[in-house]
Amino acid sequence: ASKPNSVGKGTLVNISWRKDVSKVADTISADEIGEKVAMCRCWRSKKFPYCDGSHNQHNATTGDNVGPLLVKK
Ligand code: FES
């Protein structure tokens, strides 16, 4: 794995999700969660804020080690 990118001024976490708003924030009702849900923390999911497994490709190509937040009822 390669070295992770440095974090600093000008480094974007969110590459492409809802760039038309000044801040991306989401609300999910506890009633919407079944047994468990995986929330994306890599900002690469096509189903954001839910994880779709895109973190695996991100980790493989960047050397990062991020994964989802699993929320269980
Ligand atoms: Fe982002 Fe899984 S797709 S954490």
C-alpha cells in the first residue's frame, strides 16, 4: 500500500457529493433503520450517506484504511 495523502489546506474529503450546497448534512430517523445499517465514512459511496462498499476500492488505490460506521438497533 502507498502512503496516505496528507491532510491540509486545499485537500478535499468530499470529491463529488452534492457540491451545490455549502455543507452536506443528513438526518436519519431511528425508525428507518432495520436490524443494522452501514453509514459511509469515506465519502465515495454512490448511496451516500449509506455505505455501498466503495471504501474497498478507495483503500486499494490510496493506501487508506477507512470503513463504514455500523449502526445496530
Ligand atoms: Fe464509504 Fe463504505 S462506501 S465507507
